[in-house]
Amino acid sequence: MFVSIVLLTLCCFIVGQGLNAGTSVYLAYRGETAALAGIGAAAFSAAAAASRIVFGPFADVRGRVIVITIGSVILLVGTAGAAVFSDLNLFVLWRLLQGAGFAAVTTAAATAAADVLPAERLGEGIGYYGLGQAISMSIGPALAIFLVSTDPAENLFRGLSISAAAVFLISFCCHYEKRPERLPETSTYRRIAKQRAEQEQRQRKDAGVSTIAGDSAEAEAGSAASTDGGTDISAAVGARADAHARSNAEPDATARKGATGGFFHRIFEPGALAGALPMMVICPTFGFGIYFTGLLGTKLGVANAGLFYTVSAVAMILIRLSSRTFMDRTPAIRLHAASALAGIVFCAMLVAAEQVAAGDAARDALFYLAGVPYGLCLGMALPVNQTVSVKNSPPERWGAANGLFLLLNDVGIGIAAIVWGVTNDLLGFTATLGFVALLVFTSVVVAWFTYPASEKR
């Protein structure tokens, strides 16, 4: 089950990464300006944010798999539609559908992964779950550039539609909500399903006792022994009901708060802020890596700037494959601090590359090798903070929790795309990297104040 979710995530991120990397090239082939590509990127981000707000809570109410299926259909329509109807007047519409579908699938899939993992290996499993995203970083952009360079350029959307269709097909393999008994005994979803079954059985039994008591008025008016026996039964049933209510009081109260509280509580799970806020602060680092590292490499005259992303993807994959040795065993604050240290090293290496004379092989080497700490930073920070967000939220609100966590990721990266562009133009890359490093350090301070005490010991 978990493998199916990872494969589904891989295919979905190949589509998302491919669309983001290839769309601007596709428009350039058609003689359009970069402004239209920027409008499309904004449409994708806005639709993704709105989709997370809607589908996060919906996944809690209606189930994760149905959201994955709906999202995959939307993603497929948006991707295939751009291939079939290449009219640029519909360009923004396709980008809106692509963003909405992508966000719906990734939000529900992240929640499904947490559902099926053994509780004692939750952090390790989320690290493995992120492999789909990590591998897609090296596959998606490269595949998109290849497809868009073929004739016609619409092959970009046709090829990525195949991956979107795979998401839809794999979603039918994720049937754990109907068969929770196949999950590990300590998985959260199986435990919740067992509790619900026991509660329903207890309610049916209580209803049966009440019916018998209501239909036996004559028996109650008979012997005192029968009356005492009925009292004993009622007392026993009442005691069991009270015990059950006490054992479930806290999660039930949380669920009612999410269902009947203010707008924010209905849409999001506030407990997720423990990990989402530090992640939002460190996300501009990844925003710089996504949008501007390639541009910096071009400015420095690096032979193959795209190799940076391949190196970073390999580093990210390796750190997540080894997550069993530290996730769930090391306090989250230490892991986040280690990822922040790697982020600062990434910034320092790029600054050092700028200082090396043009044409020197050391410049290219520093630029490529900077992908290692960048990959380590992203490879640790994302699963660590997502684990904190999930653990700090009640299981029945994990969809809303993941929606909030991923939304703040999008916000952090989106703001970076605007701020770092302005900073680069006004002050240059060295100053921008200094600000990036400062935010990385600030994220550790934020984590210290937002992480629960259990994650700092």
C-alpha cells in the first residue's frame, strides 16, 4: 500500500515539476514573452493554494483516496487539454486546472502515507515517502525539456499526460480505507477504524438494551429481583459508555472544534503550525534553488548548470534512504538544525564560486558540489517538519494539517520567487545569498519556539 502511494507521488511530481520547468520553454518556442509564463506560474500557484484549502478538510471528511482520484482527473484534464487545445487563450485555464489537481493529489497522498505507516516509524516513513518528490526533481525537468524540444512542442503535454493518467490508475490500488485490517497493527488509520467499529458495536448494544428496557414495563413492575437485575444491566452499560466517553474525550473535542470552530479551525488544523512555520521560513532557500541557482550558474559561465539539480536530487535521495538511522530516534530540533547548517553551507559555496576567477575549473566544481548541501537541507527539513506537523495534530484532522503545511510551503517558495528576483537586481547574488542564509538560521529559532517539548529532548 505504501509503495503504491510513493509511486503515485512520483508520477504526480513528475507532472508538476515537468510542467513548471517546460511551460516557459514551450511558450518561448511559440514566440511568447516571459510575462505570459509568469502569469501561468501565478495561476498554477493560486489554484494550488485554493485547492489545498478545500481538499485538505475534504480528505478528512470523505476520505483520502477519493480526493486523490478527483485530483488526478483534474490534473489529467488540465495537462491533456493543453495538448489537444493549444489555443493560448485557454493557457491560463489549463494552468489553473494543473495547479488544482496537483495540489489535491499531493495533499491527500501525504495524508494517506501518514495513515498507513506504523506509528513508531512515522518519521522514517515520511522520509521514504519524499523519495517520489526527490526523484521527480531529476526526472521531471529533464523529461519536460526533452519533450518540448521535439516536434510538435505540444508533445510536452502529451508525454506528461501519460504520467498523469498513471496517477489516476494507481489511485485504484490505494484501497486501504475499505480494508484497514491489512495495514500494520500500529498504523493510525487501522487504530482509528478499530475504535470506530468498537464504538458502533457498543452503540448497537446500548440501543438493544434500551429497547429491551422499554418493552419490559410489566416485568419491571413484577419482582424486585428482576428490577434489581435491570438496574445492574443499566449501570453496567452506563459505566461502559462513560468509560468510552472519557477515553475518547480529547480527540472528540478536537474534532468538534475543527468542525464547529471559526473559519480557520474548520479549514486548517492549527496544531500543524508547529512544523509548518519553521518550514515556511526555510522554504525561501528552496525558492532560490528552484528559480535562481540555474540563472546564477549561467551568469558564472558554468558549462552545465542543470547538473546542480542532478547532484542535489542524488543527495536528497541518499539522505532519505538513510532516514531509518536518525528519523524517530533523534529529536526533531537537532535534525532541523542539521538541515539548516547544510543550507548555510550551500549559500557559502555559491558565494565562494562567485569569487573564483572566470574560466577556473574550481568555479564549476564549487557550483556543482553546492547541490550536495542543498539536497541534504531539503531532504531533511521537509520530512522532519512534516512529521512534527502530523504528530502535533489529531489523526482525524491530518488532511487539514497537511493542507496547511503544504500551503505554507507554497507561500514560502512563492514569496521567494518575487523577493529574491528584486534583491538580485538591486544588490546582486552575493547579498541575496546572505539574506537566504539569515532566513535559514532564523528557521532554527522559530522551530525552537514552535516545536512541542517532546521534539526538543
